[in-house]
Amino acid sequence: MEQHEQQSPPSVDSIKGMRIDCLDKGFVRLVDYMGDDSAIVQAARVSYGAGTKRVHEDRGLIRYLMRHAHTTPFEMVELKFHVKLPIFVARQWIRHRTANVNEYSGRYSVMSDEFYVPEAEQIRPQSRSNRQGRGEEAFPAESAERIRTSLQDFQRRSYDQYEELLEQDLARELARINLPLSMYTEWYWKIDLHNLFHFLRLRLDDHAQHEIRVYGDAMAEIVRQVTPMAYEAFEDYRLNSMFLSGAEQKALRGMLNADALDSVEDESLREHGLSKREIREFRAKFKRLFHD
Amino acid sequence: MEQHEQQSPPSVDSIKGMRIDCLDKGFVRLVDYMGDDSAIVQAARVSYGAGTKRVHEDRGLIRYLMRHAHTTPFEMVELKFHVKLPIFVARQWIRHRTANVNEYSGRYSVMSDEFYVPEAEQIRPQSRSNRQGRGEEAFPAESAERIRTSLQDFQRRSYDQYEELLEQDLARELARINLPLSMYTEWYWKIDLHNLFHFLRLRLDDHAQHEIRVYGDAMAEIVRQVTPMAYEAFEDYRLNSMFLSGAEQKALRGMLNADALDSVEDESLREHGLSKREIREFRAKFKRLFHD
Amino acid sequence: MEQHEQQSPPSVDSIKGMRIDCLDKGFVRLVDYMGDDSAIVQAARVSYGAGTKRVHEDRGLIRYLMRHAHTTPFEMVELKFHVKLPIFVARQWIRHRTANVNEYSGRYSVMSDEFYVPEAEQIRPQSRSNRQGRGEEAFPAESAERIRTSLQDFQRRSYDQYEELLEQDLARELARINLPLSMYTEWYWKIDLHNLFHFLRLRLDDHAQHEIRVYGDAMAEIVRQVTPMAYEAFEDYRLNSMFLSGAEQKALRGMLNADALDSVEDESLREHGLSKREIREFRAKFKRLFHD
Amino acid sequence: MEQHEQQSPPSVDSIKGMRIDCLDKGFVRLVDYMGDDSAIVQAARVSYGAGTKRVHEDRGLIRYLMRHAHTTPFEMVELKFHVKLPIFVARQWIRHRTANVNEYSGRYSVMSDEFYVPEAEQIRPQSRSNRQGRGEEAFPAESAERIRTSLQDFQRRSYDQYEELLEQDLARELARINLPLSMYTEWYWKIDLHNLFHFLRLRLDDHAQHEIRVYGDAMAEIVRQVTPMAYEAFEDYRLNSMFLSGAEQKALRGMLNADALDSVEDESLREHGLSKREIREFRAKFKRLFHD
């Protein structure tokens, strides 16, 4: 990531068409996009007019918008992806309703013989601490391999049945009903940047299933190229943010020395990466913590 | 349908909880709803104020709203269904994004051993005239039965594999990936009446897959009970409507006698079910046809 | 419109930035867009795969999609407009919720001294036949002029009060509350093509207020340049379509000679502009009319 | 708020129809609603199935859902309000697109002679620290009164012009264009609980304009009655939450004693209101803070 920002900005052509392989047979490809960091700034300046004059440069304005949840300027950027993904991933993905989708249809066309088989490394037992996920350690290599083989065998047999049914001239829309959720499908998926950030926040989370997180990572990498400033702000203020409930703030107060805040120098806050305006906001937050 | 209106209105209790079986193991159940025909009228009277005074009674107003695509009053009614349906049907259904969904999750819980097996009658060859559908006639009884048995065998084997993998303690989110699209899932699905009508228009269509049409029919039956006037208007002005393109209108003009319209008596139009206002609109449409 | 299709396709640059003046001081400007007719075709071919092979060329496929309400491929095109418009028009416009908006804010910035004054020609009495609109004829020139002057005087006075309140340092968010609905505002507005067509269908209608129709016309002209084939299909199958309810179809049946249809030659249907496939669909529609 | 939870749950009738006056002439009234806390729990149990067994009681489950952004069960509750509000408030409000609206129309009906006049206490100068808002102190009583009078005079004159234009039979849709943004309008507004919480989070914020915050407060009060547990969770985890960016976390780390966390007793955390599960989550958050 670092290198992208140090390099001169990549030309449009090198981003459009950018493709990242995902899992064993899938991919994410950026088909087209509209707008970049400057489109966010342009929309914000319409809304906030003279109000944005104070924030002199684009990066500062974009960070301000993200920090204060002024989300509409981010909606002015649109991205269109071509994605190849297993059906069980597609089923989680489609829950995000604020996007446009054109999926390959098994009613119109014959499905291809491609299935997802997890790498041995990902073949893991049920997590003990987490109802919905897999544990930290993989199975022993041998067991993992046995499971992989068993999954593959079954996938082959399911495709054999599919082909047999098609040969008997059963309607495609029925022949496909026993195809498994591990089968690959494809779609075009179009979304605005604000909603994509929302998708990424949920799907880059530890609790998201590994297989969809892989796609989240790939799209994050692409967004980082299309709108580097917005992505950086998203990382700092959303992805890596910490969230404290009312009760947790009280607990924190108990752990903090009331005048710790006063003794912190602006200089040291600046070193942590806070801008002048953010230093003001940071001090205000903690003042409130001690006086609420 | 007529009888609903002649009967005394069904009590709320008899509608809430109403359940209709669908396919071999599925169902649609009305969990709750907010508003009925009178809620549509109430909202319309806020919007159109004095403008609605002319339309004296509710049925006339509702029909006027539907005819002229004043859709927002229909959005004021909300319905919540509990649905049990095969995954391949769920995948078509979820394309309708203007609804709220809570689906049973195979990451959190073990999936049940229930699969859709089409009736022999529905086991049909690929349609010749229609790329996406099945033909009109079923296979011979014997072939159909053989196909049913083959589908069922495979479903049993897929569940066997699922159980084996769970027994080996493979994480649920992975053990499920080879389960077939014919497996049943469940969800709560909530939608407003306007968007439900849109769903029904698409899913009651001849081109919709039989299996989702069955659910469309069930929900249509429930809506007919919740909002009988709105449903009647939906049938007359949407479901049974005919749509002529610019070129088709020219073709129709060639088939019509220019003064056929003048010679039609209001009385006879009334007999076809047109209200006074609709007779005016009908004459205007055809006048335009001949003078454009 | 004709000329656009006969000309070579306009270069991208000539469309991006295209601006059309609207009313006395407003405009619509195309800031950016993503995709054109070929993007619609591309998305459709993903969805319908082999199913689209039969439809050989792009225009035929786009018309097929529009005719059969396969709307998702049209969602793959996105347009972003900069619009300057009176507030009362903005209030009607914003009812379309499937778009992204960044509006100039009177809390952050001072509003400009610009108001809409209708042309004399548009100064008209309340319609007799139509609760929501104005009549066909304008007022006598003199009365119209008197009304225009009276509107302008009042607008000037409202801006005077606004400036006085700002001079007294009243907060901008309060000083603006007596500004009239005729004041101009500005926004960025981004929408996909399917939803824009829906907007246009409602806002190009006779019943829409003249002032918003002017903006609808301007956007229609721009869309016609961006996606000429899709716009043509929208015109033929949506804008100029005729809609007959169940009862109206019965009435039509009474006016038609049952064998009128049989005696129509394919040749003559072709002359009306129907394609081979549409001729089949046209005959099927009328066959159903006579046999339902 | 406390008292609601100690009292027996209010009967449905006492909530439906509940009306709270807002500003000088406006109100919020709960017309109807579907679902309460138990509907959230019911939907969550469908989704998370066996996974929810561990969370024994409803309050704990609702708090868990809110804390971990499992938002879909909250979408299963729907509320419908009748609101009377000034047009400039309506224009801010309508930016929330995930709701259904039926507004009184000035094309169909004559607008009533009702305008918002701020209380003297709210007549305040432009804020110095905040581009979009008003300052902390009001104007001197006399100046405030003078401004109020001037606003009222102008409103009266604008209605006089409106009436004159109507008397001259100018179409309603034109006669209204000079009416000011301070005029009252009315609408029915329907939204699901998740989206209402999002609305409230933005509109109860310090930076929201006072006049819309008043409506936010009224709706918050109503929601607290309809879904007391969900509202409490919303307050603790959203409204009163504290948000620290990556850089701010580094700054906090500098202010904290690394073993402060270890020395905090579970008992004391429990006293701050943290549940057993939240204590675990709290410790994990701070462990991450020190080890990232």
C-alpha cells in the first residue's frame, strides 16, 4: 500500500480493468468507475459552500467529512465490479441492498463446472468462543486433506448429476436445483463509495466469514487506488476506530488520571497524527468524559 | 374474490397468523401487518386534501390512486411474513431489495434435513419457445419418477456428507458449502404494499419460475384479505392490464374503425365495469390514438 | 432526435459538461456519467448468457430488455447532474428517493438573490378539469404582467429582510426561514438510468407541474445523447405506451372485429415498426384478448 | 425514562395516538406501529437460531444485537407518524430516504395560514465556532422581540399575497411559490426502527438545527415507549457512545497506565453497568489498544 502513495498517481487505465484473484477460482475486477477523491471534494463544496473555505486542502476536507459522518459526498463516487464467487458467499453479499446486481442465470444458461474447495489451511473446526465462526487452528494436514477430497468428490458427483439431467432434457431451471452452494457464479455489482465503505466495514471484520473477507480485501485494495485519500480516512476513522459505550466510558474514567489530559502537550498529540482541528476535538471529548 | 366483499370483513385475528402451504414442505405465514384499505385512504387524504373530496368513497379513491400511479399511499401499509422456501427460490426472491429480511443462518445453526422435490407433474423438459423456462408437458410418468428418485437420493447423500463433516467437528460455516440449492431455508420478510405489488407483478408472471409463483400466489391470497380493495385495483389495473407500445398502437389503429369509438354507448362501457370517470379516460385514450 | 442517430456518435467530451438552461435562471448540466448503451448490453450478456445469443445486435437486445421489464442492466449506467432549480421544484424532485444528492446549504452559506418568475405565458388560472394543475390558456397579457410584477416585488422584499437579518448577525439558519419557495437552490444529483427513466416517466407526464417538466425535458435530451438506443426504447415502450385495464380490454374487444387480427399482414405490421419477435408478441396479445 | 421501566408496560392504546407538541404550532403523533421489543427478539431468533440460546433473556439479546451492529432485527419494527412541521425542517428531514412519505400538497389544496416564529430565547446570532449553527446566547430581549415581529409581519404579508393571487384565480401551484420556508406543512412518515435510530442519531446531535432536534426529541420519547429495551440499548451504544480514531487511540495509550486495566476489578466494571460479556469485550478492547 505504501508504495501507491509514494508513486505518482496511477493512470486511469491501470486502475480500470484491475483484477485481483480471490480464493481458488474467483476474482474481483474493476469494470468501471465514476469519480475519485476530487469528486468527493467537488460535491462537498457545493453543499457546504463558503463553509469549506476554511479547510484548505482536499485531504483535510475529506477527513473532516468522514470524521463527522457527512456521508453524501462519498455517494458521488460509483464503482462497478465484475466478481466471480461461490454461491454461499454471494448469499451473504447480496444482503447489502444498496447496490445494483446482474447475476449469471442458471435458468438461461448452463452453469460451469467450477466449485470452491477451501485450502487445507482454512479447514478448521468450529470455534469455541464464537458461535458463527471457525477456530484459530487448522485440522492436522491429513484430516484436512481427507475433508478436501471428500468435498471435491461430492462436487464432481453433483455436476455429473446435473449433466445427466440436462442430457435427459430436464429444464435447466430444475436440473440445477441440486447444485451445491460451493459452486461458482458471476455477477456485475455496482455501488457508491459510501455504501461500499459500509460493506467493507462489515465484511473486513473478524467476525465475517473468511471467504467473503477475501473479497473485501480485494475490493479494499482497489478502492485504495481509486480514492486514496478517502480510503485512508475510512481506515483511520472507521476501520481502526474504537467505540466505547456509556458504561465503558465510565470504566475508562476510573482508569484515567483526571489531569492526564491537561498534561498532554499539543506537540505530542501532533506526533500521533492528529491535526490542529482534531486536537481540539480530542480535548473536547475527554473534557466531556470527565464532566458528564 | 367477490365473496370477500360481500361477506362481513374477516376479523383481524383470522388474518394475522394466516398460513398457506407452498410446494412440498414450505409455507407463507402472515406474522403481522400494519394498516388496511383505510390506511391507504387516510394517507391519500393527507396528500391530496380537498382534492379527494370529489372521490366520495374509498374504493373509488383507491382505484384512482392505482390507475394514476399515485403509489405513496400504498406504501403506508406494511406486511411481515414468515416464509419457508428452497434456497434457489430465496435467491430469486432476494433480488427485490426494498424489503427487510432476517434469514436462518447456517453459520449459527445446523440446517435441517429438508429438501424440495418437484411433483412429477412439474418435472418437465426445457421449453422450446422460452429460453428460461420449462415446457408445457411433463415427462412420461416413469421418467418423471426416475428423476424424482435421483434428485432425492442425491439430497440424502448431501445431508449425509453434511452430518459427517459436522461430526468431524468441521466449522458449520464450511460443512454447509456442499448443501444443494434445493435445501429449505426460512426467513422473516417485511415489505410495504406498493413494493409487494411490484414483487407480485413480476412473480405472478408466466415467465417466473413455477416454484416462486407458488409463493406469489400464496401472498396474493393473503393480501386480498388484508386490503381487498387495493388488491382488486391491482388486479384490474396492473395484473390484467394490456400494454401497447407506440408501434403496436399504430397497428391497432389500422384494425379499428375510426368511428367505432363514437358508436359505443356509455351504457355498454358501464357494463364492462368502467366508472364514469374511467369512461371519460377511455374515450380520451382512443381519441388520442386517432389524432396523434 | 432523428439527427443524433444519423450523425456519427458524439464524442465523449461533447456530452460530458453538456448544459441546458431551464426556466429563467436555472440549468441542468451533466457533470459525469458511467456507461452507455454498450454497458447495458454487457451487463445483460452476463445475466442471460447464452440466452442472449439469439438477439444478435445491441439495439434489439436493449429493446427486448425494456419491453420485458428486465430492468437491472439499465441500472448499470449512472449519471451525475449539477442542477440549479427553484426550491418548490426541488421539493417535488426529492420525492424520488433512489438518487444521491448534495444540496447547497443555507446553514453554511448565504443564499444568492435569485428567484423564479414565471413567463407571462405560464401565468394561468386554476385548471377546471384537473385538481392539481393550471388551465390551458394564459391570463390576458396585462393581468399576467401585473402578477409577475407583484411576485417580483415580493421576492425583492423577502431578500431585503434576509439581508437585514444577516446584518443584525442573526444566525444564517434562522435568517433564511422567510425566504420563499421561488428562490433558486443548487445541487449535485446522481442516479442510475433505470431510476432516471422512472423519474422521467412521471415528470414528463401532462400532470406534472410545468416547471419540473422543463427539467425533465432537459435531462431527457441529455440521456438521449448518452444512451441513444436505451432512450429510444424508453420512448417507444414507456413514454408513448398505452395502457388498458381489464375492463378497457373488454370494451376494446367490443369495438374490434374478431378476425381483424387475422387479416392483418405481417408486412403491414413491419411497416408500423414492429420487429419479427414483436409481431409474434402482438398477435399473442390480441389472441389472448379474444380468448380470455 | 426510568419510570417507564418500573411501571407495568403501558397498554397499546395509550401509545397509539400519542401526540407531542413541537415548536409553536407543530406536533408529532404516532398513527400506528407494528412490533415492539419482542418482535426484535423474534426475528433475531430466526436468524441466529440456536446461537441465541446462550443469551437467555430479551434485554441481553437486544443489547447484544445493538452492540454488534446486527441491525436487521430492528428493521422488523415499523412506526408511522403524522407530523406537522415548518417547510425548512421538512427539507432537512426528507434527506433521509429510507422512509415512506405522504405530504400535504399545495397543488391540490390551499395551504393554511400557519408559520413558525422562533421563541425569543432561540433568536440567536451566528455561532463563532460552528459554521452551520447559532451561538449559545440569545439576543437581548428587545432585539429578539423586534426580530420576531419583523418575521411575523413578513409572514402575514406573504399570506396576503397568496390569498390575493388565489382570488385572481391564479393556479394554486403558482400562487404558492412565494410562500416562505417558515410555513407549516404536514405529512405521514413511516420508517423502520433501525432507520429511525439512524435518523435520531443524526438529528439529536448538537450540530443538528434546534428546530429539527425538537422533533427528534419527540420521536425519541415515543420510541422509548414502543420499544423501551431497544431504545435503552440505542442510548447506551449509539447516542452516548464515544468514538476514537486510530490516532486518538495512540494518544489515549499515552495517557493510560499500561497496567491500569489489570488492576481494575470485574466488580467495579459491573458497577459501571457492564454485563459479564461486556466486561470480556471491554478487556479485549484495551488489550488490543496496548498490543497493536
